[in-house]
Amino acid sequence: MTALSCGRLDPEVAPYQGAALASRTCRGRLVATWPRDTRFGRRCFELLSRTYVEARCSSKYAISDEELQWLVARVKDLQQLVETICKECLGS
């Protein structure tokens, strides 16, 4: 039994199982949006991960213009990729 058919969930598979399979299919493409193969890339990813709490609660949180610009570019790439994947899944 196949959980996905042309990007759509098979109704015979429990919804959470189908969603898990769909997310695994897209995961590699999404992870590639956030390259962490360099020290700079890893630092920026960590900054983004900590931003929500630290930027509000700590006066020591800091991000450089270069880091911010890199993150904005990644978010735009991610937004475009998610849109593409959604359109593929919906068959548009």
C-alpha cells in the first residue's frame, strides 16, 4: 500500500502516517535551504533558533547585519520552496 500518490495522501492510511511520510519526502529539500556546512551557517541557524526567547528577554542578544541578511535570504528561499512543494502536492 502506498501512502502517497502524486503527492496526495492515500485515504487507506491513517492521516498521521500519511503526513509523516509526506514530511519525510520533503525534508531533504527543506533542510538544504539551511546550509550548516560552515561555521557561519551553523551560527546563523543557532541565532535564529534562539531569537524568539533571547531577543525579547536578554539585553545580550546580538546579531550582525551580515547574519541578519543571510537569514532573511534563507527565509525567502524557504518560503519559495514551501510554496513550490505545496503546489506540487496540490497538483497545481
